[in-house]
Amino acid sequence: MSQQDAVRLAHQATFGPTEALVADMQTKTAADWVAQQMAATGSRYGSGGGDVVHKYTEQGGTYCDTAAGKAIPNCWRDLYSSWPLMGDFYKNAVNNGDQLRQRVAYALKQIVVISAVDIEGTYGMRNYNNMLLDNAFGNYRDVLKKVTLSPVMGDYLSNSNNDKASPNENYARELLQLFSIGTCELNLDGTLKTGKCVPTYNNENVREYAYALTGWTYPAGGASPWGCWPQGTNCRYYTGDMVSVAAMHDTQARKLLPVTKTVPANTAAPQALELVLDSLMAHPNTAPFIGKQLIQHLVTSNPSPAYVQRVAQAFSAGKFASFGAGRNGDLAATVAAVLLDTEARSTQPARTFGRLREPVQMFTSTLRALNGKTDGEILGWWWGETLSQHIFRPPTVFNYYPPDYPVAGTPLVGPAFAIHNANTAIERINFLSYMNWVSTASDQANAATKFNLQPFVDAYTADLGASPADATAKLVDRLSMLAVGAPLPATARSEAIRAVDAWTQNNAGDSWRSYRVQQAVTMVFGSPQFAIVR
Amino acid sequence: MKANPLSMNRRQLLRLSALSTAALGLGGVGGLMMSTRSARAQAADYKALVCIFLYGGNDSLNTITPTDATRYKQYADVRKTLALPQSSLVALGNSEYGLHPSLAALKPVWDAGKLAPVFNVGPLFSPLTKDQYRKEPETSDLIPDALFSHSDQQVLWESSTTESVTRTGWGGRTSEAMQLASPVVSVGGNGRFGVGALQVPLVLPGWPGASLKVDGFSSQWQPQQVGEQAMRAMYGAPQDSDLADAFTRQQRFAFEVSSRLTSVLEITPGGTGATAAIDNAFASLITPPANGNQGTLKTDLSQQLYQIAKLIAANDRVQGTRQIYFAQIGGFDTHDNQIGDTVLNGRHAELLKELGDAVAAFYNAMAGIGYGDKVTTFTQSDFGRTFTPNNNRGTDHGWGGHHLVLGGAVKGGTTYGEYPALVLGGPDDVGVDAWELQGRWIPKIGVDQYAATLLNWFGAGAVLDTALPNLKNFPTRTIGFV
């Protein structure tokens, strides 16, 4: 791979290029690198407390109000909230080698969404996110099964303890709408069947699926001061899969999609679930619906229909070149098809190609490029909230943004543009200013999230000594080659050099070289070329 | 780019302190007012529309409920444990309806004749009978796309169309058709409502005191000035992709807005530049400044509406004499545990309390700055919820729902539209067969008619059919509530 190819693939398949990663990628073909990445493991979620929050029986509040809980510092934060997992997420993303696995898990996480806005219980969210890492290159049917049986999802979308008498439709509806087939009939290439929305299902179908999915309760192991409600169910508990409760499971015959498929009368809940999953995996929408979203998360917001079709074919065949086990829904085959497609790898991308780098990936890719470190803390309640992407806390099951958000003034969609606006446009720049400051201010030596710009300052200092006339251009180009794989366009490049050179010993004192590097960082990582991943 | 460490520390502190304001206590604000500056010179002909979107689908049956004996019994028989006790409803005088007790703050607005409930509104292509609904194929134009789906029904409400692929919102289209000086101003995110064909909504921070400053801009320090120039030049250059061009347009727009509106956005309750009439109206929702902390508001929606109140008071800076605002409150998707340990508390009650208190404060603030009859506030929501509760003490997705409109120009103190017949399988229920008897109401008033009524008052009469392309399908174009 060339430098530009490697940087482009790194933006699509990792949490951001580093100089070392790009150097390594340049020694390989894209396919070989992807294959190696699929074999890599290592990232886990391990922080936070255990299941005690769902095992106590003392009256009078949460576990943190009990004698044992009061003895735990930061009890709510560490046992109930997603805060510990945020540290895991950002540390893994910035430091670990299994980058593609993490990126795909992150994409899946934004399709089969749970949120700490509504879920409390760190250990449960930890289980769920480890499951996504484990299944990133597995089969989408297994993902759907684990998601459906997850007690966290059961709690989040009301399918735990859903009873055949007046079941709620929450999970059944979102399983169809968001996790598998979508609301409109699609061609294999992801376009609407007739150019308009022909509904894939109606409300009767939703109710039939809801009935078929009744009769699940939490795994055994939980306890509660208030007892377990309703009778015959297990208390809320987030370790393991949900278990079936025959008395709550509907046993009438239920029609699935298409109408020729049914759950026969007197089918037990586990078998009914298998039939439900079979119907969804066999539905012609699933491959293009999920495949297109993976393209949007990894590569480009507006893939050509032909690209979607190639990915959907890989999803259905379970095979792409040497990738995949040959079973419908294979994610290794699908991800390989997404990343190795000619449209993804083109060195002359169309004007419509690309995607807005979302805030989480801006955090990770700046930190990775600039030798940074993080414990995640400031990237959640502070910068995550400021930029509308607080990891683990999407507002609803509809994620931070919809896949079809329109970009005004164009005919295109741009999912991440749904959280980009005048306010966040300014805050993206302020994030870079803040990071430059915290990384270099003398009283911020212990900051847990910072860049390490010193290698760039040292190289620049040496270049100034060797060839002062070229040194600034070399600095700006070095950062550009890392950030976007090529020098900035002429205007941005000359403006960046001018702005960098404006800092002198006269106006900035002894730190002038450091300020120059910071200025270069602001221009390169604030550039439209970095914001729009192409 | 230095990086003024002092200013950075201060910004950081302000942000972090704002996150922990819930811990602070309550107190009066009267004595703390730094400024009693009256509202800016009023434009003789100024009007604003304020949309509050209730995301998740509000259970409007438990928002406004019939109080007459016959229908209350029909309601209670089906709603069972979710039924609000008749005695708890806040009676709306001279009507057969009562509000959820959490909305008590709106009773004085009703009494003043400035609150208009509008019944059974929802996305419609044209007036639709139950018979048509049952007979038309699902692909018929008469059946709105993806009924009962959150994301799609949000799009249909925000766009006032029946096609879920619609890109633009009715606020955005109105702004473009009227060539308003300002796009839709949102303090509640990028919702489709404010998106135009060419124009993005102006999305501002949702809480008072949040800055819109670019660090290092407007500096007196020469190298920072060069840095600002360089950045502006970089974003001024044509790009090699459509998304990058959209990105740089947003960036340039943000810089322009930053210099124009930062001073308004930075005003906090009881702080420098605060308007006494606004602070007084929001007093019960304000935690006043103390111990070096800024004054803050206690709920998310009150923060947003306080922002809008400030912007309307400073409407000359927002620009133009017609302005459309957008705020939002989420969490209404009450599939389970809609109620708490009694029907009078729990999630839905808390959400309506946040809504009612904030909206009443905003209404009073507008009256207080002399803008009472210039500002009309209205709700939208994904859908109403099923009449029949489910087995998890919740309700599922419906279609038509009831909405609230208030403001000095509103012809309130009376209700508009027909409350659905509270009969499962009845004339307003989409259902006939046993499996579908949940009470999902076929709307009697289209979003187009609801929007047209608001826009007609707003002065958009000449562009109604551009802003609302399906309005032509309705023989009755406006409902007359304002």
C-alpha cells in the first residue's frame, strides 16, 4: 500500500493512523493486513464493579445506600454507570493492536444499541460490549441471538418479562426496524424497491413477532429488596442469557415474514426464537440493510448501489475471496467486502465519497496520531456531551444519528452531520485548542488525556537547525501525511505554514517552537481534509 | 494559540460546574438581579413560533383526559392501573377535560384563554376515514409511511409529509420560502424540522452560559490573529468533495454566528445582562448565582426555553422579524413503567412536570418582556400511544395524539378538534380484529392543518402550499386556534 492508501485504510478500519501503523501497513497488501487484523484479539472491557448491584436485599435504596455500598468510593460511578467502560473503550482504542475488531464492534454497537441513559449496572454493559468484540467477525445471526437473549437488551427494550397476555411491542418492533430488515423493501443494492417506501411489515406483523418473542426472563442469580416481580420471573440480573418461562410464552401459531413462514402452535420460546431469527436472516432486506450501514460506519456515507450490492452478496454468501465461513450473515466476509471493495480503495474517489469523522473518532485519531494517552474521563461528560457523542450514552436506541440524515445543499446523506452544527463546529476546534494546551502547559503534567508533541518539536527543532527555510513546510507536511495521507491542498497548506511561522521567539518567548507545532496541529487536524474521511 | 491557560481553566471549570448544578439548592433571585434592562426595542411587527418536540411519543390520553362521567368511565375501564383518578385531573373550566396533575402550571394559561388543546392530530395525506384506512393497500398514498415507527413518524411530523424519505422539515421549508433572515434556531439539536433544501438549522447550545466562542479568535495577540486568518482562509477555499464543502459552509456559518450571538448565549440567570422579566418568570426553576457559581436552571427543557427567551428578547441579533425556534424533551417512549408506585408519579408524570413548568415559565417570560402576543408555542410528538396498556404498566406506539398550543395570540380557553371515541375497535381506532384492539387513533386533523394554522398566524399565508405540499388535500386548511 502507498502512504495514502494506508492512511485511508487506517481511517476506515482503525481508530486512526499512527506513524508506526502506517509504516507497517505499507509493507502489506490491504487484504493481508485485513486478514491479520481479523486474527488479532486482546481488547476487553474489564473495569467497574460486579453483579452485587443486583444481588442485595437490604431495604432503603440502591446498593450504594447499603452498608457495603457506602464503603465503596464512587459506588454509583463504578458499579452502576458506564463510566468505567468509557476508560476501557478509549484506552483500548488508542493503545491496542486489534483495531479492526474494535472498529467493527463499535459499528455494531451503533446498530444494536443499548444506552446507559436508561440502563444501570456496569457489569451488564460490560458483558454486552465484550460480546460485540467477541462476535465482530462472527455471524450476524449469532449477534442477533445474543442481543435478543441479552438481559441488558431485554431490560432496555422491555422484552424481559414480556408476557403473552398483552405483550409490549417494543423489542419486536426495533428488532425488525433497526436490527434486521428496516421499514421499506429494498433491492439487493440497498435502493428502495419502487423508488418509494413499500412497507416491509405492518402492525400485525409486529404483534405476531412480539407474541413469538414472549416468555423470557432474566437469568437466575439476581435478588432484590422488593422481591422479584411479576411472580414466576427472575429478578433483574445481567450475567448470562435470559431464560424462558413457559407460562409467559405465547403458544398460538404466529405468522412471520414472509407470510409462508410461521411459528407453529405450541412452540416453546427457544425454538420460536430460532424461527424468528431464521425468518429475519432469510429476509432479502437484511443483507443490504446491515451491509449498507457497515459501509456507512466504516467507509462512506453514500456508497453506490453497486458497492452495496457487492457487500450484500458477501453477507448472504458468507464468503468474500478467502474471507468468511460461507454461511449467510458472515461478518468477516462482509467486513472484508466493505473494506476491500474498489470503491473503498479507489485512489481517485468521487466527489460524493467520504464520511464526516464523528466526534469519538476525532478524539481517538488525534490521540493516536499525536502519541497521545487517555483514561477516557474528559471524553465523556465533558467533550462527549459537548460534541453530542458521549460513548455508551446514545440518547435512544436510534443511536446518536440516523443513517439517512440529509446534508442540506447536497443530494447526499451524512449520518454524523446529524450531530454536527454551528455549536459543535466551534467545539471541534476548541477541542484541539484544549488538547494542545493541556498537553504542553507546565501545570498539566499529570493530565490523563494528552498528546505528546515532543517528538514533533524535537524533529522540527533539528530541521530548523539544518534547513530553516524548509522546516515549517516539512512539519506541516509530516502531520498532513499522517492525518490525511497527503499534503494539504494548496490554500490550506500555505495558510498553515503562514500561521505556524507567525510564532516567534519575540512574541512567544522560549516556547515558540512548541507553539509552532501546536499551530500546525490545529490547522492539519482542523482541516476539512481531516474532518471528511476520504 | 497559546493557549491562555487562565481562560482555559475558567472555561473548564464553568463546564464542569454546570454538570453538578443539580446538587445546588434553591433560592430567590429577586435581589440578585444584576440588570433590569428591559427588552430591546420591540419590532413593531415581530412574530416567533416555538416548537417543542416531545421525543418518544407522548401518551396524550394521559395528558388531557375527558372528565365527563361517560367518557371518564370508558377511559378508566380500559386504562385500568394507568388511569389517572378523576379527582386528580386539573379541571379546565368550561370544558369536559382535565390536564394531568403534573401540568397544573398551565391552568392559569387556560384560565386566561391562552391555552388551546388540539385533539387527535397526526400525519395524514388527506382526510382519512376508517373505511379508507382498512381498504387502501399499504402502499397507497393515503396511508402515511411506516406508521407507529419512532424515527419515521418523527420525520413525518417534522416534515409535515407522509413520506419517510422526506429530507426537509416544515420549519426549514418555511424559512426558505419566506426568505427569512435567520434559519430555524434550535436549542435542541439538529432535528429534521429545521432542515431546508439548502439551509441547515442554526443549532445553539441548549443551556445558558455555554459559550459559542472559538478559542484564540478575536485575539489581540498577533500570532493568534494570523492563526484566525489562516483558519478562515482554509475554510473559505473550495473543496474536492461535496461533504467537505458542506463542512466548510457550516464552519463559516458558525464563525459568523459566534461573533453575533455569543454575548446573548453567555447570559445566565441573575448574571450580567440578564433580563429581570425573564428571570422572574423562570424564578421557581432557577438556582440563583451563589458562591461564585453562575445561576442555573433546574431542568433540561427550562434551560432550552430560557435560551429561547433570551434570544427572542435579543431578536435583533438573531435577525429578521419572523423567527422559528425548536426545543425538545425526550424520554416519552413509555413501553414499561410509565407510572411509578402510584399513577401520579413515575416517568410520565415527571416528564409532564418538566414540560408544564418550563412552558408556563416561558409563557410568562414572553408576557413579561411585552412579547406575549408575538410568540406562539406548540408541541409535536412522534405519535400518541395505545389506549390499551400493555402488561408492563406501559403503552405502545399509536398514531393521532393531542397537542398543546399557547401564547398571547392563541384563541384558547377552548379545545379544538374531536377527542377520539374511547372505544376499542370504534370509529377512530385503526383496529377491527381482536389482535389489534389497542386503540391507535386515526387522526382527524392532519399535521398540515395544524402547521398551516400556526404558519398562517406567522404570516406565511403566501407560501403555505410551498411549505406544506399536502395542504391542498385538505378542504379545511386551518383550524383557527390562533
